[in-house]
Amino acid sequence: MKLFECQNCGQLLYFENVTCEKCGHRLGFNSETLSLVTLKETGDGWKPVGNWRGKVRFCRNAQERVCNWLVPDSSGEDYCIACRLNRTIPDLGPPENRALWQKFESAKHRLVYGLLRLGLSVPSKTEDPKGGIAFDFLSPQAEPDGVITGHESGLITLNLDEADDAKREVNRKNLHEPYRTVLGHFRHEIGHYYWDMLVAGGPWHERYRRMFGDETIDYSSALQQHYQNGPAPGWQRNFISAYATSHPWEDFAETWAHYMHIVDTLETAEYFGVKIEPRAGRKGANRMAIDYTRMASSFEAMLEGWVPLTTALNTLNKSMGQRDLYPFVLTPSITAKLKFVHELIADSAQPARA
């Protein structure tokens, strides 16, 4: 995630900011340029500060305080590219549901930013009923049969309870997971969608099977066996997580999610000017200036920056009495799967946005 600055006063800005704290100007995110734009009111609408032409409108969900993205005034769209993906939002009657929905939207907008940054198409089911994406955000309290998080033909269902920190922590412990976040759910489930779009039946399919396994094995039986017996001993050598061992589809989705974790975190580190220069150990070891712009085209360069960065971040977390920020080990087998995702995206993507 990039950092931004106010075009009026130069103040440092962050992705979710809606107002410049220094000069008070309203802010909006332009998904066409992946930039946070400083705005001024013209009396009949909003216009970006500077040499921009044309007027913009806020996404309709701005009035719900869950979105700060813009749409061109001439587009005729009510919702931004991220909010157009919503098919079902939670019942906003219970006061707590609005706060949980806000957490979902924050994660979803970061997800969409990351997909656009990688040059991937993000169509809604309104635009493409067969090949588009839609989200159902469901509260289990309103669903008599409960809510199962999952993906089916572009429709992603997410349990609103996952936005509740306490409930998510209970799930994390019960499922013996070292890491469980709202953003992680979004990135995992969208991995299933892009498997359908970029892998299934295409030129990458056979290579996928050689690396991840045959996805035609019965999915329900595989999951049942996983939950009954757990992963096989030594699974850490070949899988990024225990859940990735359950089925080749889940292995791909978990790997896809971790690739997005790596890309987004490296970009954030670059914009903060992070350099890793340990003052102990062998001279030159684990030293790295994080430059995601340079690293992006080379998976090996990305990995070269990722390892010392996560070593430093994990150590900082321990200094605060927290768990490792990234509690995973990238073995050669797991690294090869991550490289597969990197090359798949590079082969499939449109030119990345500015």
C-alpha cells in the first residue's frame, strides 16, 4: 500500500483518510490512477485540486461512512469499482453490524487496490453475470442455517462474525491457526475466483497440477478427512499452512493470499523508506533497502527483500510481547508455488495502473 500526500498542503496521507488533518480538504480515492485525491467543492460537485479536468462524485457508500472512493461525474455509476462488487450487505439494524461492515469494507477496498495494482481485472456480476465477482456479507444471527465462508462461481460469502476480533480469535485457536485476519479471508477467497479465471482449463492448468496436485479429487471428502485427521506429519515442508494441505484448490488459494500479503507489505515498506541493516552478525547478512518498484518484476528480488523484512518485523513484535507478525516458513517447495502465482499474474495481467 502506497503513502499519499495532500495536493493542497503536502501533508502525509494514508489510504483510508477522508479529510486532510492539516488543511481540512476532503479526500477521495481515484481507482483509475490508484491515488488519493485532494478535492474542493465547486458549488455543483467536487473537483480535484490541481490540473485535473472534469468533476467527480463520491461512491454512494460514502454516506454510510464505509467508502472514500470516487466515480467520474459523467459515468452514471452510483457505486465505485469496489462497492459494485457487493451483492448483500449486513442488516444494519443492530448497531454492532455497522462497525463490523466497516471492517469488511476496509479490507475489501485494500483487496481491490491490490488486485488493480497487479493489473488484474475486477468485474462485478452486474457487468459480467457469469464471470464477475460478488460478495455476500452475512450475519449468522440473521441466517437460520448459519453462514459458511466460501466461494462458488465468483460469489464470495463471508461470515460477518469474522470482523469481530474476539470471535475471530476463538476461531483461530479452535482451528489451530497461527494467523487469521479479515483481509486474509478476502485474499484467500479471491484466490479461488482467479483460479477459475486464470488456471482452469487454460495453458497453466497442467503446470498447476504438477505443482499443487489433481484438483479433481472429491472436495467434500478431502475437507472432511482434513478436519477429522488433520495434516500429515511433515506437511510444513510443502504447504504454507495446515489448511493448504486439505485440497489442491485450498493450497492454491492459501498461496495466492500469501503472495498478496508479500506484495502489499513490500510496497508499504518501500513507501516508508524501510531499510534493514542489522548491527550484529555477519557483515552484509540480511541487509536490504526495500524497493518494491524495482523488485516487482522479479520474484527472486521480492523474496530477497521479504525474508529480512519479516525477520525484523517478527522481532519487533516480540519486543511488544506479540506473536510473530508473519509466522510462516518459506521452504523451497512453498517458494516454488509462490513463484507460480507471481508468473501466473504477470502472464495474465493488464498493464499495472500508475
